[in-house]
Amino acid sequence: MNSDIFGFLEVVERDQPKAWKKMKDKWGDIFPTCWVEVQVEQEILRTGMRTKSSMSGK
């Protein structure tokens, strides 16, 4: 769908204005080919709070 739902255009325009000036006319071609690396950190809180298994039926 080529939708910029995360606002990459605004980030590039704000943080890299010189690069943006070079690519703004081609953004529609450049954006769909961009790769994004996602890093996730998570923390599990309150493990073991459940005393009965959901599979026990009771």
C-alpha cells in the first residue's frame, strides 16, 4: 500500500534536510524500497500470578 504510517517523511525532512532536498521529488519511488530494522526490548512483570491453569477447566 506504500503508506508512510510511521511518518518517515517527516523524520527525514527534519533530521536530514540536505538529503531530503535531493530525494523529495523521488520520495514516492524511494520510500517503498526502504528497509527498516526494528529492535524490541521487553520485560515480563508479575510472572506466576495465576494460580490455576487456564487449561484446567475450573
